[in-house]
Amino acid sequence: MRAVCDVVSTFQMPGHGIENFTRKSVQIAMAGIYDLRIHHDEVVLPVLRNVKALDAAGLGRPARRPATS
């Protein structure tokens, strides 16, 4: 679970280091190509379901607590 949390919480879109990326990422989101909702619904949730993280019992407090930045 720690590894899944680490990957999900540190995700950066490919190309995040290119010049004017913020502007370009807004254009990508406005075009409906990729945004945080799409990432959540089509990437993160399927991974969490696949590793059965949503059904896991017996997790300690850190695993149940929402991540904060």
C-alpha cells in the first residue's frame, strides 16, 4: 500500500518539465484529452481496484488517512 500511495501522490504528467507546460496542460484538459478527473477515473481507481486497496481490511491509521501535501 505504501508503494501505491507513493506513486499516486507523486504523479506528474509526462512532459511536466517542458517550457509553458502549465498553459499546455490547461489546453489538454480543456480539449478533454487528459486531466485530473480522467487520471483519477481511468488510471488511479482501476489500479486501486486491481490491488484490492479499496476492500483492504486491517490497515493501520496511516493507510486509512487521506494523503496531504
